[in-house]
Amino acid sequence: MRNLIFGFAAIFLLPFYSNAQIQKSLISGPWAGNIELRNASIWAEVSPTVKSVAVKFSEVGKKDLVKTISYKGALGNDFNPVKVDLNGLEPNTTYQYSLIIDGKPANTSYPTKFATKDLWQYRKPAPDFSFLAGSCAYFNEPIYDRPGKPYGGDSSIFETMAKTGADFHIWMGDNWYTREVDYSSVWGLNYRASRDRGHKVLQEFMASMPQYAIWDDHDYGPNDEGKSFIFKEESRNIFKNYTLNPTYGEEGKGIYTKVSFSDVDFFLTDNRYFRSETDIADSIDGKPNDAKTYFSAKQMEWLKNALLNSSATFKIIVTGSQVLNPLNKYECMSHYSYEYHELLGFLSEHKLAGVLFFTGDRHHSEVIKMERAGMHPLYDVTISPYTAGISKPTGEEAKNPFRMPNTLVEDQNFGKISVSGKRNERKLTVSFVGIKGAILGEWSVSENELKTISK
């Protein structure tokens, strides 16, 4: 009788055990990104014990037309981020998907679906939309953190972000924070990306909207590191494995790329792979030092041509360090004066309209304005931090005259950016949003304010 009872118990518990095993095999994800008109990608990370991964998907409401795409890459490694491309989709269509691990579905407590982009060009006005952006996500791990007060703050900000409706999100650098135990080995760099992406608090947010990313020093390597990092190639590979950008640099170098949504182009730049050390002389014999690189000649050439090719209403250059703040004593593109003046001179020469800089890094948020003689002004929108420590402006920067009113936020926050309005009257609004959803600051600009009117 005892054996019979045990047998019934085993049969009863079997499905629960199987599901638990499947969930244990899923380290992070799934989430959908790199979503275009007829294509999308699904990302997840699975444990070393997993033998097979697939994605099952269909249009919402058409469960009889289910397709399954198998992952064909290697598995069984210490770290197993996987990407599955879905092709032949239809524009402006919502799809539902599920991850299949070793033949069984991995269940989530939140919806896993995505919508392809709308084919609006030549058919109707540019759609209104919104996106989220920000930087500096630190998750505490006391055994490896520096002694003292924990640096990571309230991670429930990602729960708020998951509930904040938007079309996509841009990670603007320091998306995870490597420690001394991480950046001394390739295994350690992988460990940090895997651990931080695997936090439960991130999963619903990652799945709630497409995710794009640039990097800054802490998710690239050591603090303030540049082109001399001995694991720069491996770090680039890890970044590629843990993100879903459309491309990553040119000729196998860097991570820069371009993303478009509605009538806005986003130039996601790389401020680390090619970057000279800050202490290299910024000028020689009174002239800017062209050997001190921020973007590099190759990336600068790409950026210039991409900007000239763009017909977008707003052209947003995203980079990890501030660009325009003349009072920033820390990392800022203005301290790389040769490329800084080259880029600003190029924008002036071609009278490029609609250009904005979006930046991270500073551990506070603000909007910096630069006036230009005979030209429309330029703006640098800084959004930081998500969970990392707060750094308040000090000295003359505390009352920075170049800062726009109502934009200094010295608390954890993210940006919600909305683009709306009729043709030729488009407006971009930035709301700085706190941990629980309160608006901590706001700023807006119209497309006409970013145009130089010829007299």
C-alpha cells in the first residue's frame, strides 16, 4: 500500500516537477527586440544543461497558424544567451510567442508578445510614439561590492518602467556594472552580464517593449576605460550576445548603429572601443590634438554620412558621456576637442536640423543648452541613474547657467520621451520619471526650434 501511495504521488507531482525544471533552465528572458516591419528577434539565456531551444509564435487571434523556429547555435556553455530570428512577418501586426526549452514551454507570469512596425511611409502622417531611456543600472552583490553603503538603489524602478507604456527603450550605458572580480577575465565579464540581466525584477520590463542599447565604461570594462582595455574584443562579443541591436559597428569593430522609429532616427554611438585615455593632451602647441579620439575617424565618418542621409524630423545622437556641458569636469566629449569641434562644425556647416544629444553617465538628469551664433541651439538631454548612486552637481556646476529650468533631477529616474504633432509641427517632450512614477522634471522642444531660418 505504501508503494502504491508513493506511485500515485509521483504521478501527481510529475508535471509540477517538469515545469520547475524548465523554469530552472531559463536564466533570463524571453523578450523580443530588433523589431522591424517584417522581422523580429527573440532573446533568452538558458542554463548549461539545456539541449534544445525553439520559439513558437503566431499572430494574435490565429493560434491555428503557429510556427516554430529552432535555435541552431551552440549550447552547453557556462553562459548561453540565445537569439532566434523571426522572418516573413507582416507590418503593424501583433504576435504572441513562447520559448520552448527541451521540448517544453517556459511559462512566464507576464505576456510575451510584440507588434511589428507600422508601414506609414507614403501612406499617412508619421505616427505619434513614445520611448523610455536612461542609464546606470547597478545591482548589489555584497560579497564582491566595495565595503560600505550599498551602491545600488531601489530596483523597483524597473517595475514602474514595465507599467509605463512605450514603444521601446534605449539603455544609454552602464547597463550593468563590472567589478574588480569581473573585468580581469572574460569569464567574469560574461558572469556580470548574465547575472545582472537575470534579475527577476528586470524580466517583465525587458519583455514589455523592444530594447536597444549603447555601452559606457562599466558595461565595457573598468572605470573610465577606453581603447586600451585588454579584453575589448571579448567585451564587444558579450555586448552583442546580451543585446538585440540591428548591427554592431563596421568591419568587426565597435558597437555603433542606427535605429529608426516613425520620423525619428537614433544614432547609437560607441564612446569606448575607440576612445583615448582622458589624460592624453587635448591640445598640442595650442591646436586640438587629432590623436586624442572619442569616436575615431571611422565612426565619425559613419556618423556624418548617416546624419546627411537622414530626413528624420528629430536626429538623436545617443552616447554614453555628456557632449555639450562646458562645466563638466569629468568625462565629456568636449574634453576631446578635436572631434568635438569637428562634429559641431559639421552640424553648423550643413545646417542640420533636428539634432539632439541624449546621454547618460552623470548620476543625475538635466538638459544642457548650447547657443550658436547664427544657428539654432543644440541640446544635450542627460538621463541617469536607474539604480546606481546619486551624484549631485557641485561648485559652479550646481547652478549651471547652461541647464534648462526644471530639468535637474537628483534622484533615481528614467526618461519617458514622447514625439507628437502634425507634420511640420512635431514636438518632443522629455519627462523625468521617479521610482514610483512621479514626474520629477519636464522639458520639450519643437521641430521648428531646431531649425536655422535663413535670412
